Amino acid sequence: MHVFIVVVGLLASILLVGVVLLQSPKSGSGLTGGIASLGTVQTLGVRRTGDFLSKTTGILAAVVMVLCFIAQFTLPGKESSRVAPESIIQRSIPVKPVAPAGPSPVAPLLPALPAK
């Protein structure tokens, strides 16, 4: 389920980039001039194309935000994160039995001085 949501989110974000690039900037030049040869401007009209692209941008932006939010809650392995993971060092070192505490040898406090 998580993979499906992520793939749909990626496709929606790629479409969002394309729609934003198709919109004409305030100066009047943009990629919408390139699609005029495809007949979309004659079909929709210049004003309706801009309205359509603006609405599509808003809808795709909302879809991307919602899918990102939902994808966070569908991450796999969410239940196992409550238990502290075991490190690689703990798995590779064998556990040695602990010797019972006995009398420890007493070391001299000062080093022995050489005899004269």
C-alpha cells in the first residue's frame, strides 16, 4: 500500500511540475505559446487555458500534499520501532559468562623502590 501511495504521489508531483511550466508568466511568454500549435488554444481559448491550468495546479498541489501526509502513516515496520533495535556489535560478539566476584589481588600503592 505504501509503495502505491508513493508512486501515485511521484506521478502527481511530476504532473504538477509540467502544469506549472505550461502556465504563462506575467510577461506573456512561456510554454503555453508552444502548445498553440497543437490546437489547444483554439479549442479552449487563451483565457480558458489559463483558468484550466490554474485549477489543475491547485488540485495537483493538494493531491501531492495529501498523499505525502498519508504516506507517512503507511510506512512499513512501524510496530517494530517500539523495541530498541539490537546493534551489529551485540550480535557479533558472543556472550561470555561472568565469573563470580572473588577476592581481588591487592596491588601496591607505590611502586617498589630498588634496593641499595
